[in-house]
Amino acid sequence: MSVDDDFEIMNLIKQIEKKKLLKSDREVIKLLKTQLEHDWRLPLKIFLEKLIKKY
């Protein structure tokens, strides 16, 4: 992904964070932000492990 795309995604995330979100939507936004990190695998793994425990 290009840097421009990263900035665009981050801008969209910031816009939606200003809204009143459901807890589940906040969790998805949090996960999406991790995908912009250099090391995105660990946050994704943690998120998936929580989902597995939930179900």
C-alpha cells in the first residue's frame, strides 16, 4: 500500500472515530488502525484470539 493510501485510510478512520460508535464498531476501527502499523501481525493475532474465545 502506498503512503498516500495510508493517509487516506487514516483520514477516514479519524472521521469515523468522531462519531458515536457501537463497541463492536470501535473494535473494528481499532483493528483497522493496527493494519497501518509496521508490525501489524501481532495486533491481528490478538484480535483473532479474542474472537475465538468469544465463540
